[in-house]
Amino acid sequence: MRQDKSVIVALDIGTTKVCAIVARIGDDGPEICGLGTVPSEGLRKGMVVNMEVTVGSIRSAVALAEEESGVEIESVFAGIAGGHIRSAAGRGKIAIARGKEITSSDVRRVIDAAKAVSIPLDREVIHVLPAAFTVDEQRGISNPVGMKGQLLEVEVHIVTGAVAAAQNLIKCINDAGFEVEDIVLQPLASAEAVLNPEERSLGVVLVDLGGGTTDLLVCRGDGVKHSRVFAIGGDHVTTDLAIGLHTPVREAEELKKAYGVATERRLRKGRMVDVPSVAGAQPRSVPQDLLYQIIRPRIEETLALVVHELDETGVSDILGAGVVLTGGGSLLPGIDDVAAEALGMPARIGRPHCPVAGEAGFLDDPAFATAVGLVLYGLRQRGRDAVDRISGGNVFKKVMSRMKSWLGEFL
């Protein structure tokens, strides 16, 4: 069966895994009917470094999802992240004719004024998220359309990135044989899946702990206040273990998942762990505490980057709901306790809580937060007018056009 408007396909291309989810829109919302996930070996720190391998991983993940769902996939909603992502704040203001109501055209004009900021020549504005509007002196307005006033102002969150990184991602998907219906900043998708309205209202920081990157997103009310992508993730922990334990990387990853902990309280007293050796040598037995001693410094380093970013940007005081950890790295036992201590605020593990039906048991797994968020985004888009798919032709213009049209569709 070919893909139709009732089917949404999410494609999460990460440093550790490539995941494809097929969901069918029903009367009660989307229902998962197919899942494909394979290891990802063509990305580093969230960016494509081997296109041929990445194309192969995409094809494999989608093929598995097609087989399970019985749907012939043609197009996908894809996520984008990576160490190339940067952000900045912008402000804009325009005059409104006396006695006139503010229109959607006025909103577009004030946002255009806000994003007229100086950026380096090698970067491009790829996303503009309105945080809050002000009409005359009335602040904190989420949607000013229909209101009357003489001065309209907006605070925006501007995301920039290396255009080549987006082009390479799109090309990999196209070369795998699929079109891109839309591309979504990955931490925004994760936020869609794991944050609740109360947290957004009070102010919350989402920390998405991926394999190659750690994504930070600060939300307050209806807007995004700050975002940042750090080129450090769970793969760094795995590499530390491989070096410290003198074991192959693949085995180090399995040891991390089976025996790794973030706090001493999670250690099992006297527990010994068998560690495979390199080049077929006899395995060795080491105390679990040794794994903890290797893992903990990297976790502290990652959280220190988050703390420094929050302090430097001055958003720590607006985080009434604390921190939500998600992504595969949040599965490390005790990491929420370490985060709460490091950031000095409540912390919880963010699991997808969206209204997605189906028998798939992975939906409450933080590792799939981005993929589930992409499904929800696709559902929202299907309620809007159809858009051109991104494939072939001038990829640069199409990617920039779609990204710049987001304008806060998430928050």
C-alpha cells in the first residue's frame, strides 16, 4: 500500500541510531503501525560525515518500518540538530496605523524586523521563534492578531546553522529514495513529546542527552527563550569506558547500558563485571565501581556546560519547573539525581506522554522522544495547507523557505 495523507512517517537520524516510525491517523489520533531502527555510523556529533553509510542506514530503517506497517513510504518528517546549531535573541518593533487592528501581515513584518541581526557570513538564519509580543505597553501577549495599538514589538529566538549541514542531511534522505515533507529542529520535537503545559507555563529547561550531542532548550509560557547544542553526548561516555577499560567500543557500549550508573548510590555492593579484552584476549573481571569512576566525570562535564550556559544567558531564574532530561543518555540510572544537584532545581526523566496509540512498547522510552515528537508535528502539519516537499531542485532555497516558515508552530 502506498503512502497517503492518513500516514505520517517520522525519521530521526541521530549519531547513535536511525529510527523510522510509521503512524496512521485515526479518529482518536495517530496510531503507531511500524517501527524501524538501526545503528547509525555515518554521523558524528549530529552531522553527516559519511553520506554513503548514512544513506544505507536510512534505507535499512525505513525498510523495517515499511515491512512492519505494510506501507510503501514516499516522504518523511525529519529532524535536524548537530554541533553547528547556534542561537541568539532578537527584538523588532513596527508602528500600527491609529485605530487599525493588528493583522497576521503585521506579525510577519515585526518578525522580519526582529531577525534583521548581524550573523557571520558562513551561517544562515534557519529558524525564528517568537517568544512574546508587546502591544504598546502591554507585555506577554502570545497572539496579538485582532488587537488594537500603535506599537507592536516582539522578542524572538533566532536559530542559525551551517547551511551545508542541512543540505547534506536532505541529500542523504533524497538519495535513499525519499522526499522530505518538512524538517524540524530536534530539541523542539523532543519538547513536543515530553513537556507538559504546566512545565512550559512555569519555565523549564529540556536537556536532550543524545549519542553525539546534548541539546538544551529553555521554554517559558508560549515561547522558546534559549537553545543550544553541545557537541558532547553518550558516545563520549562509551569512548571513555573503551579507553579506561581497554575494551572494544561496541563492548563498552553494552557495559554502559548494563552496568553503568551516574551516582554511587546506584552501585551494587561487591558487584564484579566481566570486561571483554581487545584482540580476543581473555576477559577480565573488574568492580562495577570502576565503571562509575570513569562515567561520572563525563556526566559532570556535560552538566557543567548546561549550568554555565544557563548562568551566562541569565535564564536560570525563570525555570520554575526545573529540568527535564530526555534522550538515550537519560536512561543512565541516577542521572536525574546528579542533574538536580548540579543545577540546584528539581529534575525528572522525560518520557513521551503523547496520545499515540499502538502496541509498540517503546513509546515511553526517552530514546524515542524526538521520533515521537516528529509524529506529533506531522499530525499538526496535516491540519494545515499542503506544502511543497523538499527534494531536488534548489535544495538551499527550499530548506530555508520551510525552516523560516515555522515561526513558532511548536510553542
